[in-house]
Amino acid sequence: MPGCRILTDSGIEGFGYTGTHARLASDKLLTSCIGEVFGPLLIGEDPRKPDALYKKLSSDPPTHWIGRAGVTQMALSAVDLALWDIKAKDARVPLWQLLGGNPANKIEAYNTDCGWLDRPLDKLVDDCRKMIEEEGFSAVKMKVGKADPQEDFKRVEAVRKGIGAEARLMVDANAKWDLPVALEWCHRFVNFDVTWLEEPLWHDDVQGHASLAEAIETPLALGESLYSVDHFKEFVLAKALHYLQPDASRCGGITGLLQVADLGLEHGLPVSPHHGDMMQAQIHAVISHPACNQLEYIPWTLHCFEEPVSVRDGIYQIPQSPGAGTTLKSDAMEAHGIRL
Ligand code: MG
């Protein structure tokens, strides 16, 4: 989990991070970009101006030649998150309050941690059912993309039967299909009342997603592999998606996520951020933006944070501590070998 800790002369520390799940050379590239490219540009700046610093870090260093996506944008995401954390800590309020959020907003958590592709069918169905019947969630997401699409549809059918007709079910292919396969199979999702089909095709295939969106009734969702509002705009203008799923740890931090949320609002499309180990900060943006009312839930990293997000009966509890919720516990940093 590469990230950054920004220290200020007033003693406030801001935490932000991004991630690849790779822990190898790619993480080194990210920390190098944060420390060597963006770090020097922050010295002497006012950290309470994340919008202005986002503009500076996006335009001053000539990073557009080495990537307007991927490493540079993920590194910028970590820095932006830390700056918003500082701004909210300096104002002594939780970030959602700084962003004008209404604490009465009910933010739904939908659970993905019961629907992994490698789960045997019986366990998949049982785990999804438990989330709905015992844990209080009203929506779950399951993965598809088995070698034989027929197996996927047996699994979707079994999960729908297991969770009942009322619960919402999302399906995520993680870009495993190509257009001919998707066109042959995906019209079947409507039989199982699937709320959205996520990332059916390769991440950059705008035209393919547009063709699929036109051919099937099930709405399309994507965005976890897009890196800026410009990328989202291409899909939106091509009518290639229905749910926008930005990830603050990849698409430019809180600043980038809010730009994508504004785009969704402008086009009347709901925004449902991807988890990306970043529920901690994203919950603040979701509470504060009218295009958002739900957030993915995968509780893998909660033990690492001073104030982990919590969910009760399928609803996110409103964070109360000052900041963006990204402050890492020192023992978690030690245990995971995190050096910020
Ligand atoms: Mg996904």
C-alpha cells in the first residue's frame, strides 16, 4: 500500500494512499513519483488549498509525457487525499462537513466480500444469503468471468434464488470478456434482475461498451480503471455506461472523485465509487455529493485505520473524527511494512 504522510509546520499530519495489490516494483514507482516528483513541489505551500495544489501538481511538472493515467495519477491521488485530510484536521471537522455534506444522508453499503469468483457455488450462495438475511445488507455483488460463461449464469441464477427477489444483485466481470462473447451472453442478466453489469469489456473499449449498452437491457457500470474525469467523459458522451464508479485512490483523490461526481450529476447518472481500499476517504465525498448514495464495502483494511468506517444494517455510519479518516495506525504500518 504505497502512500504519503505530509507533515505540516503546525504539527498536523495528513495521510493518503493508493495501491496496486502488487507490492512489487510498481509500488516503488508510485512512492518514487510521490516523493521525488510531487514532494519537492509541496515544500512551502499552504496544504489547506488542495484544489490549487491539485492544479499545480497536474500542470507544473511535465508528467503528462510520462502518463496521464497510471503511476502519475495514482501518486497524485495519494497526495490529494493527504491534503484534504490536513485541511479537514486543520478545521477540526470530519471531511464530509467541510465539503458541505448532510449527516442525515443515508449511504448504503453494498457488499462484494461474499461474491468472489473462486468461491465454490454452495459457499457463494450461502455467503451472499447471509449478508442479506443476517448482516442487514440490501445489495450484494458477485464476480463472473469463468472460462465457460454458462457456469457464470448458473452461479448468478443460484445467487438470485438464494438471496430472494427483493435484494439487489450486481455482477462484475472485471473486463474478462470481449464484445462478441458479451453480446452472445449478457442479454441473459435481465432474467435475474441484475442491477448493473460491471466492467464487461476491456477498460479502454469505449465503443465496445457503447455497443453492448445499446444491445442489452441491464445497465453498465465501470470506472475503477479510469484515471480522470476526461476518461469518464468519453464513456458518458458515447452512452457507454449508466453507473460511474470512480476510485479516489486512482482518479485524482477527493478532487478527482468530486469532478467525476459532478459529471454524473450533470448527465443524470448515479455515482457509486469503487472500493479500492479507500472507503475511509470516499465515504466523506459520498455523504457530501448529490450524485452519490451508495458505496462498495470490502472490509479488508479496516484494522489499519485509527477511525475505521463502520456499517450497521447495510448503512454506513457517519464518521465523526476530524480529517478524511485516512490516519493509519502505527502498528498497522509496522505490521505491513508501510514506510511513509
Ligand atoms: Mg469491480
